[in-house]
Amino acid sequence: MQDKEIITFGGMTDQEKIAHLEARVADLEEKLSVVLGLLAKKSVKKDSRNSSIPPSQDLSRKKTQSLRTKSDKKTGGQPGHQGSNLKMVAAPDQVEELRHSYCGKCGHAFEEHELFYQKSRQVIDIPLPKPIVKEYRQYVGRCGCGCKQAADFPLHVNAPVQYGKNLEALVGYLSVGQYIPYQRMTQVLSDVFSVNLSQGTVDNMLNRLGEKAAWFYERIREELSEGRLPVGADETGCAVNGDHDWTWVWQNEAYCYLTISDNRGSATVAEHFTEGFPNAVLSSDRWAAHLKTAAAQHQICLVHLLRELKYLEALEKHPFATGLGSLFRGAIHAKKQQQVFEYGSPASQRFEQGLDLLLKETIPKEHYPQTAKLQKSLLKLRQAAFPFLYEAKLRADNNASERSIRNIKVKMKVSGMFKSGHSIYAKLKSVMETIQRKGQNIWQTFINLANTDYHWQYAE
């Protein structure tokens, strides 16, 4: 602890003493103001509620409080609610008829005509899994001319003993659809299906599925690149053999394209989308690589901005953050009420002019450094703020991209990291996500993919 400063007034007049004390008070007040400002900033921490930090990284997560007001209704279904229950099928696979052969009271033996049907009950179950071994026996014909002619094995039967296509489809579904790692998958297949696969065999099966999906993967890329539907882009970290790599996604309401790269910059974008998106609006969260991508227009994610503005409101308390947050929330609400605005209309100009006024406002950089920095950034991105107002299918957020890429975090939590097969996973996951957007069955997709050589059909 530092020694307290000793104040002496030797030889000073009363006026000099007063002036000295006033100067010292002013100095201490200035220091106190600086310390209080630092403490105030230190108390404002970034978390998932006021920044782009994911909820999993919140150090002290508070229980989420519902915005709903308390209701006097009882829990459960309310009057008039249409409930649902199991429905009986018209043609059951098995029927067991329950008949008494005699009367339990007098012992009378029932004749067939004395029994009548009363009601049925059904039990839905699945058969116990059991592998089916199909043997192909080749016969050779011997002709009188001395020629021998052997029947051909099917093209897909090319080894003395091998695994079938349905098993290959199941491996793809469990790995990509359900995020199950190789070791656990081999255990499931052994315990449940009595099929003993090595992890190397699992990897080979996934590679074959990836080869068969390659043409569709390329088609997804082409449809996104050339299409007119708004495209959303995002990226997130993932682990590959102990290295920190990146999973990228580009998606719209019809297609989803994922890739895993060791680069988070524009090189990855150029590798997969050389021409960018010349016919579509590209939505992103202000990452430089996405903003540099060629596109008809750019839309920045206003939800990300609102979280950042919330942080700045608490940190620096400049009215710019409050006003901009209110403006963005008003625009998002207006778009929900009215699907699309006409450019230049009074309703849209209210938001456009409001943003221009806020961006022209002078913000002292020395007192509000982060608020001033955000204002400067938004000046460069001015035209990317409100395109969503004028296009029906364009949103103010980039939530669809985040949902499409969130699966990689689930995969990491289950598997820890990719040791191999990360590029195949991205390819098959792209196919699966696209198929889901078309409302088709994922399992049936893997069946089709495994059982058809390289070109399989799907319904548009």
C-alpha cells in the first residue's frame, strides 16, 4: 500500500492554501472520474445477449427469463384444442385372433357360429434386426461345340464376400444424419445388427457415398451461384486432426452447400464461388470475406448489429446506439407487417432517412471510441442495411445460415474432432440439408444414393 501524501502549507497565505486545495480537489475529481469510467466499462461484459459470442461460451449464464406474462390458464391442452393420438392402420401386417373355446362359467364348448367380433387393438413395433445374407451362385454352361459360358455376377457383386448397399446407406445415415462417430457406429452395428465392421470399412463406405453424391454436390453449388433467390453465408470453427479449420455454408430456401477449409479468408470463397452471386442478394454478418464476395447486393445481419448495439448502450451510453437499435427494430417489425416496400415510398423513406441522419451524427471518438468505430463501419456498409425491405424473400437476419451450420457444432460435441472424412461429411451433409428443404425423407435419400451408380433421381 502506498503511503498517504502529506500536505504541508509552510509559508503560504490563506489564498494560496485555498488555491492549492482547489487544484488538488479538481485533480482528484478527474482521476476519480477516469476510475469510475473504467469500472463501469469493466462491469459490462460481452456474452451471447449483447454480441456474437455463442451461448456455450457465456462464463456466467443466467437463466433465461420468459417475456410472457403469467396466465390463469391451466397447463396442458385448452378447451377446443384438437388433440392427436395413435391411429389404427387398415391393413395390419399380422393378425392374432383371440377366441375362448369354452364358457368360463358353465364349461360350454363354443361353436364357431357362437363367436362374434367385438373390437380390435393394435401394437406398433419393429422387427428385431437381423442381417440377410444373399448368395449368388454362378453356373457355367458347357456347349457341344466345346465352349464354356459362365453367367455374369451383378456389377455390384465384385468380391467373394462383401457388404450390401442398404448397410452402406445406414452407415451414411448414422454418420451424417445422426452425427455418430466411427467407433460408436461399429458398436451399434455389432450390438444391434450383428454386423462387425471395422472403422476402415466405415470410412470406405462413406467415401463411396461421397463419390456418388459428387454430381449433386456440384449441382447445388451451381444452383446457388447462378440462382436469383437470396443467399445466406456463414462460417464457424471446427477441429480437423487437432488443427483449427473452418466450416463454411452458403444456402437459400432450396439449396445448402457446406465445405470445410483451413482458410477463413477470401481464398475459400474464390475456390467454390469464383463468380460470386451475380443474380442474388448475399446476407452475412459483416465478415470481410463475405462482404468482398461479388453479389447483386449485400444484406448485413441486423440481429447481429442489435446485439452489438445493446453492448454499446451499456458500455458507452451514447444515444447513437439507442437510436440505431430502435430504428432497426422498427424496420424489422414493419417488414413483418408489410411483406415488401416500394423503394422511395414514405414508409421506406422513414427508415432510410433516419439511418442517414444517425450516420451523419458527430460522435466524439475520444469519449465513445467503440460507438464511433461502429458508425464508421456502417457508413461503408450503408447500402447493405435495408435491402430486405424491398424483397419479399429476403430477411433482416442471417438465422437460416446459422441453423444450417450449427450441425457442425453438434458433430464436434459428439465426435470431438474429424480425424478423416471431413470433406465427405460436408458433401453428404450438403445433400442431406438440400433434400430436407425439398421435404423428402433423408433415410430414403441415402438408400437411393447407395443403390444407384453415381446418378440417382430425386423429386424436384
